[in-house]
Amino acid sequence: MEDVALLASLLTRINENQLALGAAVEELAVWVEQRGSTEVANNVRAALETLDQNAGFISIALISLKAEGNL
């Protein structure tokens, strides 16, 4: 059970880091776009869609791990 709790905690922190990095990169995309590089900003946002697409699965997996570990 300790291993499941540790894994859930680790993955939660990694997920939080991923969300923070995504938000920071989105801010940079806005900054770039405001300076006229719309194409670059759109490319950045397209890459960020992968983070958004995976966020739901990650959340469900973390909930499942936490339930399994009775946290």
C-alpha cells in the first residue's frame, strides 16, 4: 500500500509540474502573438493540445491509484 501511495503522490506532483509548464508556455505564446508572430503562437498552442488531451486520463488514473491505496 505504501508503494501505491508513493506512486500516486509522485504522479500527482509530476502532473502539477506538467500543468504549470503548460500554463507558462501558454503565457509565452500570448507574448509572442502580441509581438506579431501569430504562426509561432499557433504552433505552440497546437503542441500544448497534447497536454490537454492527456490531462483527463492522468486525472482518472490518479483517482484510481488513490482509491486503490485508500488515501
